[in-house]
Amino acid sequence: RGALESTVSQVIDPPQIRDLPIAGRDVYTMLVTQPGVTADTTTARGLGLSVGGQRPSASNFLLDGVENNNYLVTGPLTALAPEAVQEYRVSTNNFSAEYGRTAGFLANAITRAGGRTWHGLGYWYLKNEALHANGFQENRRGLPRSPLKENQLGFHLGGPVRRGSLFGSSALERLRSRGRAEPFEFTFPSTRFHEFTAPDSLARRLLERFPAPAATDHNLPTARRTLAPPVSVDRTLALERLDWQPAGSRHRVLGRLALAR
């Protein structure tokens, strides 16, 4: 029956999900490989992904058919590790009856189910500034390589819990990233700024308790300094799934837990 439907969609092959170097290792980013998709970073609202000329906010991200939307940025609520995804379908036009809520596109990721035999894999991705070359813009401005230390490790395991009827699947990923943002010029209170506050005022007490970086600009109350603030990311993703299928039946019951911290 699927061949007779008018839905325009594309299934992204599992080998593509597994083998391509996905930016951020989020399977939803594979959307940009589809025809008719543009990435316009100048768009004021959303992630800047537009399909078929629709607005970037005209999007609906799904996980196993359930909404997985971040309404603040009109993107996916949680990232998905490629190892935990079995199929990824992007629908861009004439959605079938069970879908809706958008005029642009549907991005539906299906979690990996356990099979009739046990299979598993583990992985560890490492990034370190010692392995990277400096960027062109940094070289042009005479800046050193930005510090970056990132570890991303996880596993996937699936198989029969009760042979022939109950199957389980477990995926866990942990990301720890430490780095620095690009240098930016900030405005700070100068060393003489506290002279402009009353001796017993709350402002004076705050300035003494949380002193600003040493900055001076003659007799002005503020001064500008170029700093590279630290950037830290800690993320844990887990997808746990159970499938029950009675012997001889075409139907199954699915239970899935998604955890993102």
C-alpha cells in the first residue's frame, strides 16, 4: 500500500547514519542531505532549516512517532546517537493521516529494536587540540589554537529477553567537552569604578565580593578587555526499549524510555 500513497518522503539508509561523520553526532542533522532542504543561518528564528520554501519554524521532529520538539528554537528537543537509531525517515509533502502539526517537514527517527540474537557495539570518539590544525581565521589574526578536549563514548546492546516473544535494546552515550569560545571584547568596571559608588551601598559590596578582571582605561569608569570564555558541555543520552510480540502474531507492543540530561 505504501507505493500508492502520495506522501513525498525519503528513508536515510542505516549505513549512512552509521558511517558518515555527522556534525555533533546527532542523527537529526542528516536532514540537510535531503533534496529541497536549505540551511539559511541568517534566519532570525529557528535552526535555519527550510524545506520546500517553507519557514524554518514549520517543522516537526518525532521519535518513534512521538513529538520530540524544542519549541524555543524550533528544533529537536534531544539529540540522538546514530548507534541507537534503526531508521530515519524525512517526509516533505502530503503527509499521511497520522501526522500533522506542520506545513514544512516531518523528521521521524525510529529507535533500534532488539533482535533474535544478542548483538552489541561500543565506541569512543576523542577530540583534542593537539590533533587539530589551527583555523585559517585564527592564523590570519595571529591567534593560537583554541583549547578543546572532548570525549564521547557509549554503547548499544540488543537481543532476546525471553526467546521468541520479548526483545530488549539498550543504548547509552556520555559526552564531556571542555574548550574556549572565540575571543570577544567585553566591557568591565575599571579599577576606579568602585569610587563612583557609596561606601556602604550594595553596589560597593558586590564589587568587592565579585571583583572584575583588572582593567583600566585612564579615569573612565569602564574598560574593555578581550577574553575567551570557557565552554563546558556535559550530556548523557539513554534509550531503553522493550518489544513484546506473541508467537505467530503480526502485532507487537513497544515500550521505550528516552533520557536526556
